Amino acid sequence: QAAKSARTVVISGVPDGLLQNDVMADILMIHFQMSKNNGGDVEEVMYPTGREGVAYVTFEDQEVVESVLKKDEHRLKDKRLSRYYPLKVTRYSENVSSSIIPLVALPL
């Protein structure tokens, strides 16, 4: 099993304040489990993160990270949202993120 950071992606563009945090985390989990979104088994969704509109999704397999990153456009759609929201999915990198969030925020 690859290190947790290697199985994690950073999601930006999450609509803040529309729904309760746990509901939004569920919607994100469902989105990233769907095969039409190149998704797979999600181990954990971390939302909220202390950064507005940002969530972390950790997959059970690193291969899913690669396939999710290959998808051109992720559109967050759910009947509880009034419209779809484009999401930006990037690879989690400790080098980049450590300057933004304290590493204690990501349990390893």
C-alpha cells in the first residue's frame, strides 16, 4: 500500500457554505467513487480543511489517483446542489502543501 500522501488528491473549487460539511464530504466521496469520473474506492474525504473550497480525497489504491488526474473535467453534481461545480483535482505533494497547511492537519 502506497504512502497515504501518494494516494491523496487535492480538490479545489468545492462550493463552501451551501451544505453542511458532512453532506458535502459525502457528495465528494460519491463523486470520486463513480467510474464515470475515473474514480475508485475512497478511503477518506477530509473536508473542511481550513482552506476555503479545498478538500482532500484519499483513495485505497494509488492507481485511482492517476486515473482521476487524467479526467479532463470533474463536475460536482448532486440533486442537493443547484448547479454543477467544476473541480480542480491536483496531486497532493508534501512539498507544495507543507507551505500552505501544517502537516499535522493530514494524519499519516
